[in-house]
Amino acid sequence: MDRFTRITYKGKIQYMWDKKGKYIREDNKFVILEDGDVEIKKELAKILKANPYIKNRIKGIKDLNKKLYYAKVWWITESNDLTVLKNHKRRKFRGGFHLDHIFCIICGYKNNIPPEAIGHIDNLRFIPSKLNMRKRDLITEETQKIINKIIVKLNIKQ
């Protein structure tokens, strides 16, 4: 991660590379890097380096904490053996079957459910893409039971 220092040169504000600088370039703009953001960005960079395909799935998320959460969930999700799931051979982005998180990722983020539970194999299934798009972030009693069962199984304290 490149860091920069803000300087004034000939009456204009410019940014000069500095390994201890407090500015970073994000979307071709210079923004102040907050102390908490440094650790999040390091962890995110580590995950994306190991799993570059996740980058496209999270590129539209602006909030760093949310971006890190999604990256962790997708990392855990894709590390499962998805071939044990029904319809795994029919997986396609358009017109086929989507990998569905029964208890959706955004609901997990909003309810502070650990990424390990959301990405767990018991929370995954392949469903038709149209059904997955319609489902969105709906939480039912069934989905709540599934996530509670996973939390107990993983011995996660909330």
C-alpha cells in the first residue's frame, strides 16, 4: 500500500511518496488514512493477494469494514468443497444456478454474525439465479434456525 505526504510546491498542493505518510491513493484521489484503517487495509490486501478473484465481488463496496467482512465470507465460502452441494455442476452467473448464502452476507454483517458462520457449508446451496435475485436479504425463521445451528456447531460466542 503506497502512502504519501502532502506538500506545498510552488503554491500548489502535491503528494509525495513517503512510507510513513498519512495519505493514500484511493480511486485516483488522495485521502487521509486513519489509524484503524491501516490494519483493515493490510488484512484486506492479504486476503486479496491469496484470492484475487474476490476483488471483483467486493469492488463496489466503499465501507472498509464491510469490504473486509465480505472478503472474509467469500474466502471461507470458496474454500469449502462446493461439489458436495446439489446442482454444483449447473453453476453459472447468467441463467444458471447461483451459489446462495441461505442467511445472506449483508444480514450477517448487519447482525454481527462471524464470517465463519456465513461462509459455512451448511449455509450454502445452489439455487436458480432468478430465485436468488428475488430472495435478496430476506430473513425467515428457517434461515435464523440454520445460522443458529451453525453458530452452536462452530462454538462461536456472540
